[in-house]
Amino acid sequence: MSSKIVENGFNDSRALVTGASSGIGRATARKLASLGADVAIAARSEDSLETVAETIGEEEDGDALAVPTDVTDESQVERMVSRTVEEFGGLDVVVSNAGTGRGGPIAEMTTEDYRAVTSVNVDGMFFTAREVTPHLIESTGNLVLVGSSAGKFPRTEYPVYAASKWWTRGFALSLAGQLGRENVSVSVVNPGNTRTMFGSEYRDANRNSYDEGEALEAEDIADAIAYAASCTAPATIGEIDVVNRDAFSGM
């Protein structure tokens, strides 16, 4: 299987990563930049994005274009993509990573929390894919959607989050069939327990739930995303599961 990452990294590639202000998105943006890609990074927090851009410049010796974006707003997604394409001249790799989670007993879950999850994990994923597809068709590029192991196995404490990730997985695999005819690669990467998941309001608690080495780190997932994004035609990576080695030991 031919792979850019093996041959020459992502030199001359133009990439866009959503949810890039922290966690998996930040690690992925840094990974792609370290391999030579021009990277646009998107998230709601402009200050956090600027910090990530500075880090990429200092530590990865690359440039990052910070594009503050709320992916739940389709007009902002349109601006995100148009600005990236205007700056880079096109798109070769898109990583749709923005996501959030809420949990607890379903009888106690508010409509606000329900919509917070679905508007980012479902609507935001759709808006992003719809907007980048024409550019990826033009470049015969790669679209990577970040799912979750919760999209394959029940999560009793996070039923709405799990449902959103089942949607992501179904969307990604169906898009792979649709866009494969246009020579676009569509992949879904499913992380297991990762210490940086669920957004700022849950991240510290989630990180502190695990000792170092007990859960995946964002960089583990970034490596898998970069591999999926590196495939060249006619190859594609349909799906990658990244889990702890003992993830299924209790089953």
C-alpha cells in the first residue's frame, strides 16, 4: 500500500483539522505539521488556537493558520473552508475531529445537554464534510472522521454521546462508498479511552481518572489519523480502532 507518510511525509499537503485547540485535534495538527503539511486549525477558542499555532511554529517548525470556528454554525463552517482554501489554494487532508460529550442518567439529561452533543458531533460533522467535499474531489484527497469505540460498543453512562458516534461511523463508511467513486478516501478512526476526551468541562476529570499508561494519549490517536490520511489512490483505510491492549480482557 502506497503511503505519503512513508514516502515523503505530507510535504506540499494542505490540511484542515477541526477541534484543534486541544486533545486529539491539537496532537493531530502538530503531527501533520511535523510531517510537512500546511495546517489550518479550527475551534471555537481563538486564544487557544493562537497558542497551538505558536507551538507548531516553535516546536514543529511549521506554520498553522488559525481559523476560529463553531462547527455547529454552517455559515462559520463555510467561512472556515473558504478561508483555508484561499490561503492554501486547496485542500488535501481534512480531519473532522470536533466533538463533545455529556453523560449521566437519561431521565436527568437536559435538552440543552442533548443538543450540545448532537449539534457538534452530528451537525458539525455533516456541515464540515459537505463543505470540504468539492475540494477533496478536486485534489483526490483524504477525509478522516474521528469516531469512538463508543460508536461500536454500548456506553451505558454516555448513551447520547455513544449514539452520536454510531452516527459518525455510519456516516463515514457510507461516505466512503459515495466519495470513493470520486477517488476521495474517507476513513473513520475510533479511539478508545483517551485522557483528553470530552471537552474542557470534562477533560481534567477524565485525565485524572487514569494514571499515566492506563489510557491512550492524544498522540496515539494522532498517529493513527496521520496514517489514515496518508493513503494514496487506489488505497484507502476504511476504519481504524485504537484501544488499550487490555480493552477486551473483561469480555
